[in-house]
Amino acid sequence: MEELLGKHESLWEGTSSDTNFPAWKGEGPFDAAILGGGIAGLTVAFYLKNAGLKVAVLDMRRILKGVTANTTAKITSAHGLIYNYLLSNIKSRKARLYAEANQ
């Protein structure tokens, strides 16, 4: 991580290898097609594959090079500030519903 100090690139970009997967030639069949090879699409693909499905991940360019390339690449439902607002202004039932929906 020290080598990234002073650079203007995300940790994700600075520590991940470039991808060079071949373009899809129309082969199949697949049980599921994931459109978008960012952290969210790859996470969904990972879980579907672990569930036994044959999965294709399709991206317009290279996977992990769009929005994901410049994020902290985390997936969380613990959005502390919004819960504080909901609890203060809307009360606990709606805060709980919001938490459950995000989980």
C-alpha cells in the first residue's frame, strides 16, 4: 500500500492485474447472464456459480474497469448515517425495514 501514496488512482486499480478475457462469441447455453463486470456483477456471478448455475458475465469493455475501478470495492448494508437519520426522524420500524431491505 505504501507504493500508492501520492498517486491519484484507487487502491483497486493500483493493486489489480489487467483483465484480458476473450470477447463472447455467442457460445452457450447459460443459466444466467450478468450484465456488468463490476464488483456487484461479479459478486452475483460468484454466488450463482456456487449455487451450481452456469453463468456468463458480459461487460461493454473490460471487467473491473468501469465504476468499480475507482471505488473502495465494498458491499455493505451498514450505512450508519442513514440509520441515524431514520431513527431520529422516522422512527425505528422504518429504520428496521430499510435495514432489512438492504440486507
